[in-house]
Amino acid sequence: MVDAGVPVTPARDLQPLPAPLPDAGPLLRLENVVKHFPIKRGIFFKRQVGRVQAVEGVSLEVRRGETVGLVGETGCGKSTLARCITRLHPLTAGRVVFDGVDITQLSASQLRPYRRRMQMIFQDPFGSLNPRRRVGSIIGDPLAIHGIADGPERKRQVQELMEVVGLNPEHYNRFPSEFSGGQRQRIGVARALALRPSLIVCDEPVSALDVSVQAQIINLLEDLQGEFGLTYVFIAHDLAVVEHVSDRVAVMYLGKIVEMAETAELFGSPRHPYTAALLSASMVADPEKARSSHRVVLYGDVPSPINPPSGCRFHTRCPKAQPLCSVEEPPLRVQPGDPGGHLTACHFPVAPGERLVGAEPAISAAVTEYVASSPGAEEGTP
Amino acid sequence: MSLLSVRDLTVSFPTSDGVVRAVRGLSFDVEAGQTLGIVGETGSGKSVSALSLLGLNPGADVSGSAVFEGKELLSLRPEQLREVRGAEIAMIFQDPLSSLHPYYRVGWQICEAIRTHRRASRAEAMRQAVELLRLVSIPQPERRVQAFPHELSGGMRQRAMIAMALALRPKLLIADEPTTALDATVQAQLMELLGGMQRELGMAMIVITHDLGLVATVADSVLVMYAGRGAERADYRTIFHSPHHPYTRGLLASIPGAAGSGGRLVPIVGQPPSLIRIPSGCAFHPRCPFAMDVCVRDQPAFVPVSGGEGHLSACWLPPDAVGVDPASDGARRRFVEGRRGPAIARLRSAISGARAGGGVANG
């Protein structure tokens, strides 16, 4: 995953963590995580009238030192899941086991030592940094909160972190507004790194950046992973970025994982029709691939997570849906012929080489019809 | 003759911090029925140039020439321009929520567009609006014409915008980041819709985007912009396989999955320049791995290079320095050796002294 092409600035005090024990088990285990948000009505007596089923029973293991990519579209619950992992949201049900310890029910003070070891990097480098505080104190905050370093020692450590992420340590006293988007994202990375965490949850870390700057941050994250033995949960909607950084990828749809596999396996032979459609819809920056690929166009929008479809949640848009799909929910399991780590939740998985066909007539047919019917808008045409 | 022919377009905005020179002498052509992709990063001037063509940049100083079907757009009076806008050249924007009026129902807004340019009764226009919404695959169009923009999802809003833009069957559609805010599967729906419309109506398109994937998928020819100027222009194959300009080359190397990239990404160092203080000579020289002394001094002209027919590039490298493979990079490197003198040395020491650029640590 990480190659040593361009080394990061060698850190003096930030020693790499000791190598994990080989049989120490996964760093993070999610067991049937459920997160619902209540919808309330009324002023005095707030009645619950419904619930948004943002995450509905997700189980996932993240091994030490690997990068797990989470992909899915807006509203699929990937960011909510990220916040459940770091306990920024309390869970509705299920367990989060971090390094062998169930942290689901821990109180805020009990949670603190674990918080040190799991950090987040956010999407918006403008919204996630307090504009009225200096960069030095933003990055130094975690050190202060956890009582790790004070005074000149804190400043020394912060400047070292700035150097590690490629910022000029002399800019210690500047405000976030004096930095560009890419540099601000480096500030966010430095802050996440301050406590030398084991796990960093990256929620769309490069989506808000310019193309030429994205690669700088991706490379930085890869270098840091190698140097500090970090484990990443990497959330992004850009499939090419996820394919590039991840060892394994989980695809989410409406709060559930529908498919999970090693990166090459998932991108090479997707089994879930949603994964296949998602992959075919992504536009790669390679004209031959982009134009030759058979695009599976899905119709309609993602259904509401307040009232998700019965059975398999994808059945309303699935080109392969059968009557069974609306009745019985398919379990996430290894499909016949797939390697052990490749799980798919589908009754009728896509066979290798199978071509999916859109569920409705192609849009272009509708266009042809419209033009032929010519509703009189064609005034003044020669 | 080209449908639209833009020559030496210059747009600047006077501000209290200085003059923002957003577009600095841009020339391009759009052929009837073809798609031109304009690629660039934030602040490259790609959106500003399109808005200027339609007189949508109040307060800007615009000069140059833009001839659309024999009409000089830049010298039309506002009421003449209003006739062109919408009817002959339509535009869709990145954020459909802010380009649809929040107080008015979607159907009303489409009717307004139709009735501004065509003689049609209210009922007739509304019937067309329903038809158009059905055409862009909005479910239950009879109900949705009565919806307010906030009641529609992002994808549906963008489809409503497309419906409005296509209501008058324009000859040219300018799509400014049409799919940026949308999910991949919705992007695919919209691009299929636009492609179908284009084939049937013989409409030309300008697709403005930072997404090289979108360009690779839909564009016939591509214009790469940097700091308000055209850096490179060619058909889509040439741009991806035989680029000449180091900026294009750099973009391709920094994008996962791009043609010609493999293994570790190679970012472009630094960040795009401020348009108030644009670097001397070639604006890309502070970030360019092949910068020579001449690049710091003189601005290169937009001249033919050898990647293919109609391939233009604004770079001092020799015309045959095209390609994305290591051999072509080697040739570029050999060429610049011996052409880097005191100017580049000064640049290097300035960078290592200040270390201000975000990407310098990686370079």
C-alpha cells in the first residue's frame, strides 16, 4: 500500500508505535451497530412520530495497519457510522469493540483514554477549524485536554507535528484563514496525529480539495500510515480515491453494508448489483475505459431511510429484482465461488461477466420520442 | 464555421485588494453538435469566462470577442442578449438549489422561461412543463410541477434545471459543474440524459468541470485552463494520452485511476496562484517541474504542438514533448537541462527559504 517514494520529514520525538502483536485480534470490531434518529413533533409533549434508520445493523472488522474504505451515496449512513465508531453518536443498539474493549457503554471519562487512540479527520477544512484560534493552539488542543504537554514543551511538540505534515513550523501563530484548503487539511491531519492515535477515521478528507492538491494529502496520509503504523477507516464518495488508498472496501446502501471485499476483488468482480451499478457509473479519467464501459444506469432516487423498502433495501431500483427480494432480506455472506473475505448481501448476485440492464427503458429512448412528438416549441426553425 | 468562436477574452474585476484578472486572453471554438470540456481548478477562470459570454458578470471589465452564429455577444445590448440567453444559449449551474428561485413553484419557473421567449398560453406552457419533467425522468410530473425547489432532491432539482434549459431547444448548452454536487449514480443518469438530448437536438455543449473523469466520458475536445489562460487544447484522446503542457501532465499523474498514472500519485507541488498577483512569465512556472529561465521571464504563446490535429499548448517545451510515459518525461527533463539559470536558482531558494507552499514538503 505505502511505498517509500517520497519520505515524510523524519520525526524526532514522534516515535513509531511498537509493532502490533500478530495475534492481537482486530483493532476495531463493529457488531450489529444500529443508529436511529428520532423524528419528533409537538411543542410541549414531543411525541416521536418516526425514526431515521441511518445505520441498520452494520458488522465490520478493521485489522491493525489496514485501510478500510467505506463507499456509498449521500444518505447511505457512512458518515453516521464514522461518528458511531468514534462514539460521537451514542449507538441505538450493537457494540463497538476497540482493541478488545467494548466501548459502547463507557461514560465520557471512561472513554477518554480510548478517544486518545481514535481520531477523526473531517471533510471541510474550512468548517472544522475554529477561525478565531491560532493554528498552534488548534493543533495543541488535544495535548492540553489530555494533559500530555504544557508550555514550551507543547509548542515544541506542535511544531514538530507541523513539520511532519509538511507545514512550516514558523506559522505556529497564524490563523486558519491564512492557509489554503490543502494546508488547512494538513492542520486537521496534524491535530488528529497529536495524540499518536492507532485509528484515524477520515470522513471525505480530500473531497473539498482541488485535484492537484488532493494527491498531496493522499500521499501524506499514506506516508503517515507507514511511519506511525496507523489504521484508517476511509470514507469517500470518489471511487477512484477509495480504490487507490484502501486494502478492503465496504459498500453501503441505505444504512447497510451490501458488499465487502479486498479492494482488487471488489473492483474487479463486484457481485452486488448496487456495487456493479455504482462502479459502472463512476467516471474514470481514462477515455477508453470511460467510453467502452457498459454503464448501468439506475433509475429513481435513493428511498428515504425513514421508511426503507421491505426485504432487500435495494430491490426498488435493482435491475435483477425478483419477488423474493421484496419479502426476504438477504444475509451478508460469502457467495458460492467467491474467496472467503468477499461478502455480498444478495439473493441473485451478479455472475462474473454478466451485463446488467437498466430496469426501465433508457432515457435516450424517451428523448427520441419527445423530439418526434414535437410539442410546438420549435418555432422559427428553418 | 464554428458555432461559437471566442477570441482573446479578458475579464477582470476591480476589488479593494487589487484587480482580479480572472481571464487573461482566452480563445476557443465550439463546433455545432460537439462537446467542449473546459477543465481547471478553483480560480482558473473557467466559470467566469462562460458567465461573461452571457453578460452575467456585472461589474466585470470584459474585452475581446465572442461570435455566436454571426452575432458578437460582447457588444449586444442587454435586451438583445436576453433574447439569446435561454433561447439560443442555455446554462445550467452547479448548485440547482441556488439557481432555482425558492419562492416559486418549479412548474411556474419553467413556464416563465418558455413564455419569455415564445408565444404560449399559460395552460400550454404548463402542459409543456409537465412534459419536460416527464422527459427528464422526474416521477409524477403532474404533481411535481406544483412543488417548490426545496421539496425535490438534489438530483431532481438538477433535472428540473435541465428541463428548463432544454425547454427552448437551445443550440448551445453551457453546463457549469453540472454533476459536481451529485452522487455517482445520479451523475450517470444526468449525463445519459444530456447526451441523449444532444444527439437528438444536435445541440453543442460546453461542460465546465474540475472532474477529469467527466471530461474523459463526455467531451469531444478539451480545453485545460490555468490562471485565466488556456494551457492546452486538443481532442480528448490527445489530452489524456499525449499531453504537452506540464500542468495537464501533472493533473493526470495526480489523479487515481487516470490514464498514465500508476502506483503512487505524483502531486503538483504548491497551489493555484492568486489572480491578483499572477506569477510572471508562464503563470504555472512556480509549480512546474520543467521550469526554465525563459518561463519566468516570458509568457508562452498558445501554439500548435505535435500531439495531433488542432493540438495547442502554451509552453516553452519543444512541440514534440508530448506524452505521459517515463520516456517523454525524460525527454522533457533533458531539454530543460542547461536552460535553467539564475532565475530558477532564485525561485528555488525563495521556495526553500519561505517553505510557505503547502505542497513544497512533498516536492
